Amino acid sequence: MFEDIKAIYKNDPAARGIEPILYPGLHAIIVHRYASHQFYRIGLKFIARLISQVMRFLTGIEIHPGARIGKGLFIDHGTSIVIGETTRIGKNCTIYHNVTLGGTGKHTGKRHPTLGDNVMVGTAATLLGPITVGNNVKIGAETFIVNHDVPSNCTVVGTPGKIVKMNGKKMHKKLEKTNTKI
């Protein structure tokens, strides 16, 4: 929990004093970590889902109880965020409002994105399917990525998403489709 609070102060210049305890993103993460995800892990899936739906109503952030979230996640503003059941989020990530980390409806098993460490997902970005986003990636606002992995140390923008920066160098590269079953 302390890493999540530190992430707020690190990433939000408007965070002052004890104000971050009022942030809905922090509430959603804490309840996910210490309640809904724990009930999910021990097989009490209805209770887990009930708790997550109450938090969705209260915060506008939907985190499926099955999602695995690393330390230091910062959810800025939070409204309309959807994080699917098989999503994995690494350490020190930032997610802005109106982001979807969802499935395509065509996969079984692992159906949702995996984000590496230090990933920033911009406002209204949509990442669908069992894709992997590497470490230190920035995904621009309104970027749309389906079935395309993103290598580490990149900046991706556009619809469909294109790599515009890799390892500090400008480029224009299409993302390559993953080898996942559809």
C-alpha cells in the first residue's frame, strides 16, 4: 500500500499533504489487493466479484478480482478504467482515465494484456487480447492495440498503435502481430 501512495506523490504534481487518501484509484487498488483479490484466490469468487462491483459503483474503476497488480500502481482520475480478469500489471505503472485492458472475446485462458514494469498507459488507450507490453513503455492517449506485443523501451501512439520511439531513437514501426490463437 505504501508503494501505491508513494506513486501518487511521484506522479501527480497536484498531490498535497494527505489529499491522496481521497483518490478513488487508491481506494480501488487497496480494496482489490486486500479484499476482492484475496477472496478470489481462495475460491470465494462471488464474494470477490461482489466487492469489485461495489468498488466499480463507488469509484468508476472496474478491476476484476483475478487481475494481478504489482506495487506502485498509480491510477490518475480513474473514471471508466476496466482491468480484465487475466490482466497482469508490473511494478510502478501509471494508468490514466478511460483505459481498457480487456479481452477480444475470442481467446480462452490468458485473455487480457500483461504490462511490464514502469509502463504508462495514456487516457482512453485500449489494449485488447493476451498481448505483452514490455518494461519502460509509454502508450499514448487514445492508442488502440489488439493482438500486438510491444517491446521494452518504446513509445507507442495512434490507432492502430505504432512505435514512434525505441531505445531513445525516433522511428515509425508497425507493431507485429502476436502468435496467439484467435
